[in-house]
Amino acid sequence: MKKTIVVLLSVVCSAGSLTAQKLPIYLDESKSMEQRIEDALSRMTLDEKIAVIHAQSKFSSPGVKRLGFPDFWTDDGPHGVRPDVLWDQWVQAGQSNDSCVAFPALTCLAASWNPELSRLYGENLAEEAIYRGKSMILGPGVNINRSPLAGRNFEYMGEDPYLASRMVVPYIQGMQSKGVAACVKHYALNNDEENRFHQNIIVSDRALHEIYLPAFKAAVQEGKVWGLMGSYNRYLKQHCCHNAVLLNKILKGDWQYDGVVVSDWGGAHNTDEAITNGLDMEFGSWTDGMRDGSSNAYSMYYLADAYKKLIKEGKYTTKELDDKVRRVLRLFYRTTMRRDKALGFLCSEAHYDAALKIAEEGIVLLRNANTKRINNEKGTAPLLPLDVKKAKRILVVGENAIKMMTVGGGSSSLKVQKEILPLDGLCSLLSTLNPAIKTDYARGYVGDTIQSYNGVTVGRSLYDLRSAEELTAEAVEKAKDADYVIFFGGLNKADYQDCEGHDRKDYALPYGQNELIEALLKVNPRLVYVNISGNAVEMPWVERVPAIVQGWFIGSESGEALARVLTGEVNPSGKLPYTWYRQLNDCGAHALNTYPGRWIEEDRLFTQEYKDDIFVGYRWTDKKKIKPLFAFGHGLSYTTFEVGKVQSSAKEMSRNGELSFTVTVKNTGSRDGAETIQLYITDKKASVERPVKELKAFQKVWLKAGESKTVTLTIHVDALSFYDETSQAWKAEAGDFEALIGTAADCIKQRAAFKLVD
């Protein structure tokens, strides 16, 4: 599509020379952005104002061509730039230059516990967006993992509001430094997918502010995000895309947000509420009076002809409209009208390098028990990394070893230039490290054989008509004489797994994988289980499988990243961003029978009450003294670390001061590696019930074998505060606190007592 920029320049002839008059203020870059906005706003007609606040195609909204503002193009993220669809239909446009690099899903990014990687992620994704002509990427997502059944958890950053806050800010800063707007989503309380269009959330003010809003607040106040997307669900029985409390009071009032609020696609439902309750730009389909693909669909939007009609009739002035347009113009000046925008690149070597690095740091080694050595040698050793020099035969089992995971899952589905599958990546690296190794494959189970989504069809054929008994028999027979059996299982991006639109139906592994694992263990105990998913799963065999790796959905470089970790070319350093429960009822949302909610006929709404309140994830297991399968923050390494005695900068902390805690971390093993030091805070006595501990600082530290480094973690009064519902403000009560320093929520190494004083 051609983009026209109109520059108004008039000249006058004086004494035989030409002198240029000044540019109009809205085009004069020497003027402040706000001056330019006001000038442009004063020149716009009512029709032009109405036009810029709603879509003109599936993914674009119009600029103001008469004044030189180009059309504004968005696209789905947050893991890559979605392939283009036709202007007015959800059908692939059939272009040859809309492939992309798939970066790891945000659960993997969060598992890296490395904010520097988050900025790298945003920068690289922005460069792909610029090449594709996109000015806004619809991401990142920061909704809280409240239940492991939630279908969209893989797009979010875990269960902890502090971790999500620290990881989302650099992602936004990296992306927007290139002139591409981030659009943090889904605001708010979008914690599961089932019944999302009809769901009303009941949650305490305290849980709202302590658990579900902090990452959004950080995105706004620290990340200075330019876009924010409302969620489909309701809060206080009002749709979140035009919600008076969430948008007007909290976002634009308390947080002083100056960006745009974008509806989720089809998230607007009422013109009056859209006008008055904070929605700025309406996108999507399914609006009242529309038909999919209708040529006049966009004029039927709630913020289109219906809004203009109400202004002309005198029900509304242009006060609300002008506020929306100011925000849209501000977005234009930050993106499409920006003259120093970075260059765009498509599928560059640097982007693949970034995707690989993020994937490698996010992979989590969950378990690595000692087993008998290969060839009946004396002694035992951890099963991983693979002993490539001594191994003669390796068997790979499982559909997820050969299934593409960049395709499917909903709006984050991608059209990639390449995706290295686990089997291919492992075979390639093993043949390089030891050409004598024989690598065999057995399907083991058949799950989802679909390799296409929304018109993108890729990947090897997965159709297999053999019975479960035949598949199991083949895998068991091949496993008998293998030095290692590596099982790639878990979930996929089909409906009712890790996928937008539906939640999982249960916590167990699908497709008979548990039975297959049991059969393999009977003939070969040297089993490595690699779980490919965005969610935790039940593992009834956990004590008998010596090595377990969480492999996530890690994008274009998945096969290479997993192979490098399994073989020890890379030492794993990922840490879980959520609690991995032994059973579903160990999760508060399920223990209290509040998930997924219930239909209330008189309200015509599906209501879900968050009775677990502030006790989400490790806060719940701590409260109930439940031992998780794998704790929040857990992740092993191929080396070992020692955390020295903690030193605090003082024994007391004032409200305006800070307090630092210092520990020495030593790599006591034989391999280079990284450990993440985590600081949790305990309030020893409070006027309200508080969690046993809460994450308030962390730092990832890289150490060569035998090396020591000093890590200092600093807190301020906000780390001691809770949200007081009476005063509707954050409150820190003077008294005794304790800092807990460790390497996981269940692995506290050091403690330091201190006081908050007035």
C-alpha cells in the first residue's frame, strides 16, 4: 500500500529571491509534541477524527491523508510478526515476504530471569515489525498464571507480579526504542480463556492491586508503553475494553497513562460506554450490525457512525472524542511520523542468534538424578548432560520431537522462515559431536496431526494410522538397548491445550503419554523427559524418571537450543516463573473450587470469584504448607553453587531510604554456569494477613568454574507494602521484617532480620 506524506510548503518571491514560510506547527519538528498534537487536532474535521479511532481493515486504522499522517498498521505478537491477511477477510494474503523469526514464547523469556534478554527480545522483534511495515505489535502479555489449565498462559510471564514487572519493562523499552509501539495486554484479569466473552470477574481490591495490576502499572509508569489492549472479560460487570474503574480511574487517572487504549478484536460492545469509559481505538470484528467481510463493516463499529450520529444529535460534545484523538495523534508522532526510526530487518542472522540465546537461557532443568553410568562402568552420575563420547545409540521418542509449534495456538500463530525441530536439532548436533552415534526415532503416540493454522501450512506429515498398542510396542522394542531414551512430550497448540480460546480440560498429559512413559521405564530407566508446553502438567512418574527438562515453546531455534542444553554445550540456567503443582487441587483456584466459575442466570454472565485472593502460586502453597512438585524459581544446573553469608547495609530502614543485602556466590563445580539469586520479604507482624514471603528482588549471575562474585540486592519501602483497602493506597507498617535469600522459593539459603522505622 502506498503511503503518502504531504508536506505543505509555500514560497513567496521577494527582491528576486525565494524565502520559505514556516511549516505548519503540526509538521514542525522543532515544536514540542504536544504543540504539534494540538495544532493537528485543530485542523481535523469531525469525519477525520472519527476515522482515526476505529479500524479500516483487519489490522489497520486510517491516518489523516489530507494532513500527511500515514495509515497505522498493527500486527499480532508477542512472539513474532504474524503473517498478513487480506484487507477485509481472515484469509492469508499469500505474500512471499511475510515470514518471520519466531522468538520463544513469553513463559520461556520469563524463565530466563534476565531483563537484559527481555530488552534484546523487544529490539529484535521491532526490527522485524519495521521491515513488515507495522507500527504496533500487539504484545507483550502480562496476565497472571492463576491456574495451570489456562490456555493462554504460554503468552504471559508467569505467576508473580514482581517477576513479570521486571521482565515486561525492558521488552517495551527495547521495542519502542526502535519506533514501534508495544501494546501490553490483556488489561485486566484475563487469566483463563473459557467463556472469556461472557465472564465477569469478582476480585478484592487488594488482590487486584497486589497481584493482577503491578505488571501493567510497571509497563505504564516505567516502560512508558504507548499502547494497552483491553481484555474480553468483564470486571464489575462492565467490559474491560470500556471499563470506568480500570481505564478511567486507575489507568488514566491514578497512573496518568498518556497512550492509547486499544480494544481487543471485537472487545467493544456499547457505544456510550466506549465513548465515556476510556476506549480510544476500536479494532476487530463481530460488532453489532456487521457481517464478516462486509465492505462497510468498519463504519458500523461502535466508535464509528454511531458515535458521529450521537455528536450531531447533541448527546455528546467533542470533549471525549478530542481526548481520544489526542492520544492517537501522540501515537502517530511516536511511530509513523517519527523520522529517526531504526532500520528494519527480516530474518537476519542477529535475530536468529537472539532467539537462540533467549531459548537457551529459558530452558529449565527440573530434575537430574544420579543413574548408572553407560556400559556398566562403576559409579553413578547425573543422567544429563548426555555423555556424547561414550554413547553409541540414542532413541528419541514422541510426537513433539517432530511437530512444529510455531503454527497454531491462536493469534500468536506465525509463518516462520524456519523452525528447527527437536529431532532434527539433536541429530545434527550429535552427528557433529560424535559421528559414530546412531540416533533412532519412534513416534510413541499420536496426538494432534494438524500442521496448519489460518492458511499457513508447513511441516512434515504427522498422519499415522497405527494403533496406540503398535506405537508403544515399537518404542519399547527400540528402547531396550539404547544408552539414552529422550522423550519429547507434553502439550501442543491444539484446542484445549496451550491455545487461545479454550482452557485445558485436565492436568494430566494427553494422548496416553503417561502409559507410554511407564512402558519405557520398564525396559530402560535411562529416560530423559523433555516437556514441551507453556503450562505445568501432572507427573505421576516423577520419582522414577531421572532427568526432566522444561522445553517450552521456544520458536525458530527450538531444536538447536534443546540439543545444546541436553548435550551440555550450554549449561541450563532457566528458573520456573510459576509453581509446578503435584496435583491440580494444590492450586488455590482449584482447591477453592472457583475455577472456571459458574453461570448466573439472572445476570446472564459466567461469574468467577477469585476466592484465592492474593494467595496465587507460591503464596498459596506457602500458606497451606503444600510441597510443590517444582517450586517457583526452581531450576538446576550442570554445576553447583554456594551462597555465602548475607550482609545487610543496616539493621533499620526508613520510609525514604533503602536497604541492601549482599551475598557472595561461588561456582563450586567444574562447569561455567549461571545462578539466579532471589530475595523474598517476610512481614513478621501485620494488621492484615500477608503471604509468608514475596519476591522483591533478583539477579542472575554468571560464574566460571571456581569463580566467586558479590551480588547486592536493594529494596525500598514499596517492597514492604501491601494495598490497604480502607485508604485505597499502598501501606507499609513499621515493625519487624525478614529478608530471605535463596535460589528458589523452596530453597532459602540466608536470612536477615531488619526493622522499618518511622
